[in-house]
Amino acid sequence: YGFINTCLKSLVVEKYGEETWEKLRLQAGVQDSFLTFEVYRDEITMQLVDKACKILGTCHCASKKNQPGFFEFCKRSGYDHMLRTLGGNLYEFIENLDALHSYLSLSYQAISFLFFPQEMNAPSFRVEKNEDGSMHLHYYSDRRGLCHIVPGIIGAAALDFFNIEISMEIVNQTEEEERTGKKEHTIFLVTQTPVFSYKERHKFSSSPQYLANSEKQIENQLHKEDLEKAKIALKDRGSSVCPVKKSHWKTIRGIITLGKGKLLRGFDPVYPKSLWIDTKTFCNGLPFHMVFDKEVGQACVKQAGVSIQKIVPGLQTMGICLDHYFSIVHPEVPFTISSIQKFINSQFVFQTRREMMPESWKQRPMLELRGQMIWMESLQCMLYLCSPLLRTLHELEERQMHIADIAPHDVTRDLILLNQQRLAEMELSNQLERKKEELRILSKHLEEEKKKTEALLYAMLPQHVANQLKEGKQVEAGE
């Protein structure tokens, strides 16, 4: 997208000036400015990087690994708040990057489809914690040779948001034959070290945030002490007085009173003895859900919602293999229960297989489902709670689906309608951006013509005479 090339231009202009950028782009043979939502060939970016390395005297390796500039540009462009709220630590931050890409694709892909039908696949990130505190970061991309950019960007985020320095080294790099063709899979070993020295930690320990955390710990300790005292008092009282059976609500009221308005214990939910919902209501109320187990090492369907049965009639035959009808788009894992359990906290995206769809779906785009996996230990089954992954009314119409197919409580309804309005606003913004670019070019041409006119005027008349005529003043005769 043009956002990447705009970032490169901004960094060059900011550090080396407009003249350096002009020289760089002329040697690369590219235009002066780029539209944010427009799709450009990868070769343009590579040419710019190549010429920048030659003109500025840096190597490709340094230009790829040192990416804090791109991170800072993203923050200045309005993504700062969005990035900060992804997670409270580096693990959570990386784990939710794919969710951010999924959200941004609503804006970028939908608007670019208006001009470029080719789909742009964002990179995918998966992270695993190790016992020694390190992490293994799995990076997937449809583009080769860009894995060296990852450490610079992740490192900049870690330093800025979590005050830690990280080192990332490639431990494995392979190419995997996936649904979209060759996919680069790179595994990084990530180790973290705090950036604070002893003095800085001492200084940091007096900060309001640290004090607030300390107060919270002290408060929790006091609550624990109050609870112990309350237990002793109740035990002493119980030894001299006959025990009285209290109701559930009296017990809770007593706990709150002892804690001076705060629950001393962690939240403990109350479950009914039996589930007060029948099978038919459940399948109608959650029209997009599936339950499957691991018979004979495969995911066999045991239950499915009514809407997904309508779209994929094969699911009405209970006991069929789920991977015959769906493929996992995200995360990049094999279609087995054990693999899914490893990434149970990830958002799962399923896509229907064209060869298993009814004849009426042969010419339509395949349906994608997005949702979460829940492992049911007592039943040894996996529950997939999902919704159709639809961005616009156009996508809904392409699949010949209706709003009525989506449950009333599902926010997908609101997402489609709100995004439709947002796309109209973004299309208008894109048109304004194009007009602005056209005006900039016209203004540049006008400036060049003005310089030519002035040069011609100075060639015909003395400079002081020409200046007076330009200002509209009368010029007295002279020699």
C-alpha cells in the first residue's frame, strides 16, 4: 500500500531533506507521492530501498533491521493509541497483531477492491512461551525476504511500550506449500531484558505507577489478613454456638461486610444443576457454531447451527470429517484437535472448500467464518463459536446471503452496516486525496512556468526594471 512508500519518503525527507528525496526518486524512476489506500508493486518499494542504500551509504541489512522509523511513523499517523491497547506485555501485544491486521483489512482491502481486485494478504504472527521466559515467534508471509524487517519493528514496540530490550535471532526458516502458494515461515527466538539500570529502577520505583501498584499489593495483603481474622472469629464462634445454616445470599452479604464493601475472595460463578436450554433452541440461537471431537484422529462433527447447515448441507450428516468441508485460514495450524488446543486463545478463521459446496455456490466467493475455540473437557469435544466474516453489503450479496441469516445478537450485523457507511466516507477521503495530489502537481507546474516567465523577463529587461514592472509600479525612463 502507498502508506509504506509514504513512510519511506517521510523518513528520507525528515533526515536528509527534500533534495535527497528528489534525487532518490529520480534514480529509482518512481513518482513523487503515493496515495495511502492504493496498491503499488513491491518492486517500487525495493527500488527505493536499493537507491536509498546507495545514495545514503547504508547496507540493505541495516535498512531492514533498523525499523524504529517505520514504527514512529505509524504512531504519528494515528495508530499510537490502537497499538498501545493491544496488550499489557510483549506476549499479548504480538498475540493480538493478527486481530489488528484483521481490523485494518476492513479499511484497506475494501477500499482497494474498488480499484484493484487483487487481495493483499497480511503477514501472520504466532507466539509461544518457553519455560525460561523466552518466546518463539512464528512469522508467516506471502512475500519472501522481508523477515529481517520484523526484529526492528517488534524491538521498537517493546522498547516504547514495555520498556524492555529484546534480541531476536532466526532459529528456523522454511517455505511451506499453503493454500495461497509458497508461504515463508520464519521462527524467531525472542529474549527480553529490562532497559532500566539499578539507579533507573530505584528512580522508577518512586513513580506514581509503581507506588499505585505497591499500594494495591499492600491492600491485597490487608484483605488477606482480614479474611484470616474473620475465619478465626467464625471458628471460635462456631465452637461455642450451634452452627446455623445460612442462605447463599446471606453468605455473600457477610463476606462483603467483612471486606468493607469489597469481595475478599475471587469470583466464583454459580452454575445450574442442568442446562436450561433445549438442543433446538441452542442450534437456532447460535446459528453459526460447530461441535467436533477427535475420533480416529480426525475432527468429526457432532453438532452444527442451523445457518451453517443451510450454507453447507453436508454438515447435516453428523459424524463427517470437518476438514473435508473447511480449511483453516488462520492461524497456520494443521486441522487436528491437538494443534488447535495449542493455539486455543487465537482467533480462528475457517473457509469453506469449493469442491464440497452445493452447485449454486460454484461461482460465488467462498464463505469465511471467524470465531473462538472452546475445549469442553467433560465431553472431550471442541466448540467453535463463530460468525460469518463479512465486511460489506456487497460481500453479503456476492454470497447471496441476507442479514436475516445472522443472529440478532451477533455484532456482525452492526459491523456490516457501520462499515458500509465508513467505506463511503473513506472513498470520499480517497477522492479528496487524489484531487489534492492533482492540485499539488498543477501547482508545481505553475511554479515552473512562473520561473520560465521570470527568466525570460530578466533576459529582456534589467532586473530592477523587471521587478518594478512585476510589482505594478511605473518605471521612469533611464539608460
